[in-house]
Amino acid sequence: MSNHKPVIGITMGDAAGVGPEIILKSLSYEEMYQISNPLVIGDRKILERAKAFVGSELNIETITVDQLDQVSYQQGTVHVLDLDLLPADLPVGQVSAEAGHAAFKYLETAITLAKDNKIQAICTAPLNKEALHKGGHKYPGHTEILADLTGTQDFSMMLSAPNLKVIHVTTHVGLIDAVIMIHPERVYHVIKLAHDTLQKAGIQQPKIAVCGINPHAGENGLFGYGEEEEKVIPGVEKAQSEGINVVGPLPADTLFFRTVRGDFDIVVAMYHDQGHGPVKVLGLDAGVNITVGLPIIRTSVDHGTAFDIAGKGIADEKSLMEALRQAAELAPK
């Protein structure tokens, strides 16, 4: 086996969704094997079934954890750590407790392997929150499971698309709750996470811009109730006092345009839609979701389980391929 390429654990996500299909499609490309050693963590029989959906000729080989360091990864054979949790006839495109529980177990297994340094990064196919909850795992999503199982307090979701990176102060909470949850220390921590992550990726002094909460960043008290002054500015100033190259809060309506133009390396968004909207405009296949602040590298597709098209073989693999590229790039060398 070639040692210089990172082993990337690809979790199958919700087996009733498009995850198994986009995994097979992605692993049909030579490029994925040039940059990484991909290991699928999931259910072999679900992958075998997905071969028919996408018309794949790939050979699927089951391996055990003990065999991990003997695997020779090359295009044509997909290696799977088979947890054997699901029936072969699991209904496609439907919410089920068993698929939700299995998706949790795939991720839990991947986290253990990453902690033991048996894999160098995790790349996740989408899970379904409703199925996850039905399966007995009350988390808002992947990110919170990863944080909980690695004991991480300070983490954030970063979306990466061509020419635009966005990191979030809050994500999966209602808008009113998000505003309540924003406070200077959290703003500071997210700025610092952005700075440290981009430095590790080779940008010496990243240019960071912070969004306001209100339209026009409050326009000196014209909009809102002084949220920028109370919740955002002290966090920005603390980061600046440590020599971090950060400005803000700036009006969100023009900030993303300026960042794509090249003025900044990353935007700190205050809430989910403020940050997600601009990235999705660039194309649903372009964005990759990266959890920042974890002790392990984790990237993900930036789309859902797409139950409506699952089993039809038409799901687009580009986001997963981009997530694999980013995992390979960010993995510890």
C-alpha cells in the first residue's frame, strides 16, 4: 500500500438516500485514488444494490479493521468496512429508524478509527435528521455527533466553495434563538477557528471579514437594538488585539460579493441562512461542508439525502468528489 496518501473513511450516511450511489459514482474516477486511499464504512449489501442503480461495474471487497494496513487501494475495487446493520431490501427513499441508527453507527466507527489514527480523515455522505431521531439519536446532525463523540466544545461549520469560504457563529437553531446565542466570546472563537484553519492550509495571514446581524450591520443603531455593538464588535476587537487580520461587522448584502471578488479569504456568518444562501447560489455541487475545531478532519457533501431521487441513479457525485478532495488536502501529512 502507498503510505503517502491519506486513508479517508467515507461514511455511507442514510442508506435509504443517495449516499451509496454517489459513493460508487465518485469511486469510479481514477483521480480519487491518486489523491487518497478511500475506505467506505457502511453496509456491503446496500452498496451491491446501489451498483444496479448506477450501472456500476466496480468490484466491492469487504475488509476488517485488522486488515486495514494490508489493503492495496486502486481504482476498480471499492473496499468496505461492512458493519452489516441493514436488510438488503431496505426501502429506498423512505425515513426509517434502522437506517438512521445505522448512519449513526457508521459515523461512530469512523470517529473511533480516526482517533486511533487508522484513518486520516472522515468524509460523510448525507444523513437524514428525522431518521436519525427515529433511530434513537437526538442530534441536529453530523456536526453535533462529531463534537459530542470527540469531546469538542468549540467547533463551527465551514462551507467551502470555489472563491468563497464561510464559517458560522450559529447553525442549526431558529433565527430568534440564533440572535440570542451570538455573544462576543463565541464570535471571537469562530474568528480564531477561521484564522487557525486557513493558516494550517497554507495562508500565512488570512483576511477575515465578519457579517453584521442586522441589515447594513445595524447602520449605527438605525436597525435593531444595538446587537452589533453588544454581541459582535467586542469579539472582533479581541481578535484584532491578538494580531488577527479581521474586519467587521460589515453589511452582509455586499460582503459575499466582495469576498468572491478576492477582498477576503473567509466570511464569518452569524446564522445558517446568512452563510448558506450565498454558497448555494454558486451551485449545489460546488459546496463542501467542513467541521472546524475537531481533533479530526471531517468534510461532507453540502446537500441532503435526496430521498425523492434515491434509487434512480441520477444523483450528482460532484459535491462528494469535492469533499474527498478537501479531506485529502486537509488530512495530516
